[in-house]
Amino acid sequence: MTVTTEAPSAIAPPALGLHTDLSNGAYHADKTSLSSSGARKLLPPSTPAAFRYEQDHPQPASKTFDYGNAAHKLVLGNGPDLEVVPGARWDTGKAKAHVAEIRERGGIPLKEHEMQMVKDMAAAIRRHPLAATLLDPAYGAPEQSGFWIDGPTGIRRRVRFDWLPSIRSDRLIISDYKTAVDASNHAMEKEIDKRGYNCQAAWYEEAAQALDLGGLDTELLFIVQEKKPPYLVNVIGIDFMSREIGRGKNRAAIETFADCMTTDNWPGYGDEPNYLSLPGWAENRDKEIYL
């Protein structure tokens, strides 16, 4: 089930199926479908109201996003153009105008040392045996989008794969590239919980199955790279129980999205008082001391 189309208008959502050339802007402009990151935004501690606001008010560019997108460009070979803005400081009128002009064109402005950093990161990926194999341009392609219908609710779901193999084997391995301050196992366990990477893994694996790209044994592997020398790489899989929890959270988010779309009601923290307790550890501490 493969569809290759021009970027759709804001009125017509992308067709169901796999799109090999849909722009990132067109993908994110579709408000009729739910993505993995959107699903995570619907669940506590966030709210449907925050999800809807972010849909209507896209986040402005930031240095954190610039570094991640620039690394994606050089590692995956697809993304915004990168352009060096000369000078160590960008607070002059000339530099500000140059930066604004690059952003207006959809590019990413970088300082010379920042450009060298992302080049060094890409080189480190190519030196890592497993990461280099998973992202070998001879056997895969970046930034492909998929749209499908969720059976239980009938809503449109979507996914944007960082990388898909172009040569199918008996088992599909999907790669997702991320940058991090600390890519150690200890730090990434916390990041899986904080950022819902277990939910993303479950979402992408279900997407591959729905789009007839892979079977039940499809797996997402995260290629996580540190943003400081020597730009260490950690290839991470999510264990079975964590992915099952991710599937459960995804289902709750999908049902929330379906309900909000039907009622056009995107609630925040509620209209009645929320009675809260101390965190468990604080309650136990204070009971011992004061009660």
C-alpha cells in the first residue's frame, strides 16, 4: 500500500498509505490525524487543551531543535538546508538579518563551530558498526510518512519514520535517530519514561504493521547520540513490558483524541477542584516525624 503524491493542500489531508516524498511541513499540518508525539501530549501530565494549542501555535525555532535537525540532516541525508552565518556573535543587525533570511527560507543557521559539531557527529555515526549498518543509504531511505485508520475508533493515525529499509527482509527493523546530552543506559532509562519513547516504539511498530511494511516481530531501535565529543552512540531497544505499557497509553490517547474530535471539546485540568495528596515519599517521611 504505497502512495506517492505532491504535498497536499491544507484542505485535503494526505491520502492513506505510505508517502515517500511528503514534506515535513505538510505532514505536521494535518490536524485530522494523530501522531505519536501528539498522543503523548494528550496524556497526563499534559492535557488535550495543551495538545490543541500546540497544533494551532507551532513552536518557534530554538537552538535545541536546530542541533537536532541539523544532525538529522547530515546523518539521515534529508532535512532543511544548513548554512553557516559568519562571526562568533549574532547580535549585530547584519547577522540578525542573515539569520532571519535563512529561517524564512526554511533553513537552519549555524555558527562555524556548530556546523563542525554536526559534521563530527555524522562521522561518528558512520564509524559505529551497528548504527552505520542500520542507516546505510544503500539499503534504506529517510523521512517517509504513513497514514492509516485506527480500527477501534475510526480516527486517522499518522507516523513519520526517520529511516526505513528499502530492501525488505524477513523481519523489519525501523531506526529512529535522536540526540541527547547523555546517551548512557542509566540516563536513557529516565528519558524513556520522561519522553515516552516506549509509547513511540509501540506506535511505530503498529504503524509498520498497519501499512503492510512488517509483521508482528517488527522492532524499532533508537540510535541515540551524544552532542559532545567524542559523540558516543548507543543503539537502544525497548523491552517487551515497556512496549506493552506504551501500547496501553497509546490506546488511551487515541480514545481521548477520538472523543475530543467528536465533541470539539479539548479539556484542560477540569472545571472542579482537584484534591491532591503529598507525593508518597513525602507523606511517608512526614507521617514518621509529625504523626
